[in-house]
Amino acid sequence: MKPLQNLAVGYDGSPDAAIAVRWAFGTARETGATVTIVHATGLLEHLHERFSPDRLPPALLALAEECEFNTSSLRWLVEDGDACSVLLRMGSPPVNADVLVVGSRGQGKRVGLLIGSTSLEVVEHATLPVVVVPSSNATP
Amino acid sequence: MLVINGPYSDSEHEEPGHPERPERLVSAMAGVEDLHLGSDLIVAPTYSASRAELVRVHSGNYLDELGAFCYSGGGDIDQDTYATMDSWAIAKLAAGAGLKVIEELQRRNDGVGFVAARPPGHHALADRAMGFCLLNNVAVASAELLSQGERVLIIDWDVHHGNGTQQIFWDEPNVLYVSTHQWPLFPGSGSVSEVGGRHATDRTVNIPLPPGATGDVMRRAIDDIAGPVIDTFDPTWVLVSAGFDAHRDDPMADLRLTSGDFALMARCVSDFAPRPGRVVMFLEGGYDLDALRSSVHATLSAALGHSYEAEAPSNGGPGTEHVARMHQARRLAIEMLYASDATETT
């Protein structure tokens, strides 16, 4: 297996996305990989301008500090599209991620349905390995 | 004569605060009423698309999942798209609306069709909802026409690229998909180099326009880039994904069109149809209610050949220089596709 060089992590600002970012930072620190954090800009976000492509969200800088992750190995990418489509593009240039990391959501009353769960959709369609990091609220 | 289908009593497909809301249909229908058509307004019967009609463009698994999701109470499908308990039934009505309009136009051999239905459809992929869209209404109608041996031109002037429609007909030689859209913008697809699959090369024409572009640029791009391809394709039907969010007052994007531009576009696309009774407009986006009303009025008025003093067409925005480059980029993409085919063959 080729060594991990680039982890791409989906980030929407949610607590579950932060858990996925923590996992990626920890793994990248051990393997020397870079981390590309990607945010998908949907239709509604055009009305609110939630994340700027020019500025890493303070929450991510705080997470990097908390995980003692060197920000020189950190990239921030804001892409137009729905979360699933944007994440699936991460295996292709220019990012060329080796692994895709996503938080786990959409569980609960609709367990087993793909619809409503970005992580399950990504797993279903991905052509690269996907790590789904369990939610802090996950129950055994 | 205008043949419409809708609006339906669809307040059950609604999420508080969401811009894709029932009031949009009220505005669109006000635009229809402004035409004062009297007996020249024909309302086609309500119809819910059957599973057999839907599986021509959507996977059976997706339809099962969407139905189950709605029946379990619905919720947010992604960061933009929602469904309620009633959305499945409403989406099937929206998908069936175009079928009945087509049937009515065929029976009369005359008129212009308008599908005033929601949720919109052009972002819906074969196996996934997105971008406010659950079922791809224009694709369901196109598939029906394909089954009758027709050649279908889909013109998509919504401000967002119709990635779902493009994906569904990517390799279908009897559908020509032409899209004008702002770029970069959601959904991130729609580059000039996307020209269709191996069996349908040159059957996808994307015209991405920069923020601030005006109607004159869009018309020139249609004339210069899409026009020759459409002439060669020689469509027997013209279906329009008529989104009105490229209007300058719309909050969802940054193009600068006016209702007068939509009128000119409507006249232009009507000329691509071989004879009367072969043009159907499908409501897609459009989120400023006043702009939506005036744009629907102007569009249908022009398509019907009526005179209507719409807002003056816009001009002077950026993008003229892009048009020449787009033409070259398309040619290059097509040559590369043929070259890769030849390499694989040898």
C-alpha cells in the first residue's frame, strides 16, 4: 500500500465534521501527510457567505493548535457544489487525495437510507478509500 | 395558445425560510394571468408520473429511497435540499406535468407549453437529489419524447448549470443539451470542455458566463456556439429549463439579465422548433417573486408571438471575450475525445 500523502476532509462547521478533522490531524501527524480540508458551497450558502475561500475558519486553526498539527501541512479549499459531489472530486487533480475523511451523520430514525446522509452517499459512490469517523453521540 | 400544467396545491412541500417556496408558483401563475389569454389558455390534466416513466431517468433504488425518506417524515437531504412527508407525491406530479403538456400539444398540433410545477428538477441526478431538486422533470419529459423517436433539444437558461440533466443524457445521441449559466457557481460543473459522452460527442454545449454578464453576451454565445450545433442536430422538440434566477434582481446569483432578455431568448429558442406545438418551458429556479412574475410574463408573451413591453434587454456586461475562447475550447475538447477514441481503437 502506498504511503498516505494527502488526506481530504469534508468540513461543514458541524461538531461531527470537527471530529473528522481531529482524526485526520492525528493520522497526518503520524504519517507526515498533508491535510486538505474541503468545504462545499451549496446553493443556500450563496445567500449567506458562510465560509471564505481566502481565510481558514478560526475553528480549524483552533483545532490544529489543539491537535498540535503544523499548519504548513494544512490546505483549505472551498468548492461550489453539494457536499457529496465536491467530496467525490477530491480523488482527482488538483487535490489527488489518497483517502477521504468524513464525519458520520444521518443516523437515527432513517438508519439504512442513503438519502440524508452525506457519509453514506460518499461511501456508496467513492473511488478512493473513505474513512467515516463516528460521531461523539454514536451509541454502540 | 398556451398549454399549462399546474400549479398544484403544494404548500405541503415547504420548509420555513427556504427560498424554494410555494409563493414562487403564485408569482409564476401571476405572470401567466398577466397575459390575459382567455380561452387561449388550456390547462392540461393533473398527472402523477408512473414508476415506469421515472425509471427511464432515475434508478429504481433512488426512487425507493426517496419515497421511503418522505414517508418516514422527510427532512434535509443535503445542505440545500429538503423533502417533507408529502414531497414524494408532489414531486411525481411535477414530473408528470410535462408529460400531459406534451400530450396536449401533440393533440392540438399547436401552442406553447408551460410547466408551472415545483420542486424544480434540473439538478436531480439519476440516483441523487440535490440543489432543491428531487425528480428531474425536464428529463422525464425528454425520455418520453425519446421513446417516441423524437430528437430533443434541451435549452437550460437557469443561472445554475443543470448537472442532473447533463448527466442523465450524457451519452444519449438524440438529446442535445445546451446550458447557459454563471461560472463559477453551484454545482461546480458545466465547463466548456464537457461536450458529451463517447456515443454523444458534441451533444452537450456548456456556455459558462462570468458574474455580471448581461443578455447581449448570452445571446451572442447562443448564436455563435450553440446555433451551429443546434442546426446540425435538427431537433424535433425544444424543451426549456426555464429558470429565472439569472435576472439581475435574483438573490441567488450575479448575472444581470432582465425580463426583456428572457423574452429575446424565448423568441430565439422558439425558432429552433420545427413547427408550432413543439416548445415546452419548464419552471426551474427564480427566487425574486417580482422578477419571476415579470420574466414569466415576458417569456411566454414572446414565445406566443405577442407584443409586450418588458424591461429593456441588458447589455455591456463582461464576458464577450470569453465567447471566442469558449468556441476554441469546445473544438479542442471534441478533438481530444475523438483522438482518445482513435488511440483506443488502434
